[in-house]
Amino acid sequence: MKKEDFLSSRQWRYATKKFDPDKRVTAESFELILEAIRLTPTSYGLQPFKVFAIENTGLRQALREAGFGQSQFTDASHLLGFAHLEAFSEELIDRFAGLVRDIRKPEPEKIEGYASFLKNLFGSWTNDQKSRWADKQMYLALGNALQAAAELKVDSCALEGFDVEKANAILQLPEGLKVSAFLALGYRSTEDQTQHLPKVRVAHEDLFVTL
Ligand SMILES: Cc1cc2nc3c(=O)[nH]c(=O)nc-3n(C[C@H](O)[C@H](O)[C@H](O)COP(=O)(O)O)c2cc1C
């Protein structure tokens, strides 16, 4: 792959402030972004999060209010809510072990040994540790979705600027799930001046250190 091709989608993507409310992301592009989320690697492969596609306009308006009036909540074509597991039990590990059994058909004692290793490990963690770990895994998926969208020339904006308690009260997610970020997807408005601004990033030498 040429250097320019590799960098072009990364340069093109920017945090879209103003979406064109009349432009819709195609079902095909949307499904590809979801698939990129599903394929995201996570620690131990446990995928401790869920992603909600929020279509209801009333919910989106309420989220905009919880999100300090940010227009991306209502004007983007699609809105995804990224929710991590606040606490989890051995069921999460059993789900993973079951998938490995079905898909890879390993020798039973191998997957049982791995599952009991994970149960011991997570069994020693507090709910707070589990929640912070799950949130980190969720953010990997968010990052992957941002890049996937850019490759499809779909504009996006990750959104962390909202009142977490209010947003969770609005969404009324199943017990144990907490939204900590949203992803707005759509197409930039020609009026969004941010698209013309150069990227602000620290210099290579201020970020990377060779030891
Ligand atoms: C996790 C996360 C949360 C963010 N939350 C918001 C937000 O609430 N509102 C907003 O306008 N931009 C938000 N941004 C966009 C960042 O400010 C932006 O990505 C950063 O300044 C770099 O600019 P660029 O994405 O245009 O290259 C968020 C970005 C990330 C990754």
C-alpha cells in the first residue's frame, strides 16, 4: 500500500461538529462499521460491552440535552451508544468458552483450563476494577469504528461530552450496562468550518521514545 493511501483516510477524518441532517449513511456502510466493531480485539477476547444503535428521535433529542446541546446527537445519520459492563460474573467467561467450543472445537480440557484461569483472575477483582477494564476494551472498539468509518468516507464524531448519569437515565439500558461514549456517523455539513482546519498533534519526537 502506498504511504499516501494509508494516510489519506486518517487525514480526511476529523471530529465532525456539524452534520448534514439530510444525508444518510447507507445500510451497507453502517453494517461494515458494525462489523469492524465486532471484529475489534479485546483483552482475553471477552468483548465486555454492547453497542446500541439509537434511532428514536425523542431519545436522540434528550441525549442532545444531556450532551450540552451538541448537535451531533440529533443531526448525524446514525448514533451509536457504546456501553461497557459495569460488573460481570462468570457468565461472561462461560459465553466466551462456549463460543470457542462451538467455533474452534478444541480439546475440552484446554478450554476448561483457560476458562477456570479467567474465572480465578476476574474473581479476585473488585467491580470497580472490572468496570474500568471493560470500559477500556470498549474504547478500542470505538477507535476501530472511527477508523472504519473514515475508510468508508463516512464522517464521524466520538462524543464523550455529556452528563453520564443523565444519558444512562434516558437510555434505561439493561442492568449492568453503562454508556460512556457515543459515536455519531453521517456526512459533514458544508457549513462545518472545522473540516478546513489543519490537524493539531504533538510532534513525533514528543510522542515516541526509543529505549
Ligand atoms: C473519546 C472521544 C470523545 C470525544 N468527545 C467529543 C465531544 O463530546 N464533542 C466533540 O465535539 N468532539 C469530541 N471528540 C473529538 C476530539 O476533540 C477530537 O477527536 C480531537 O480534538 C482531535 O481532532 P480530530 O478528531 O478532528 O483529528 C472526542 C474524541 C474522542 C476520541
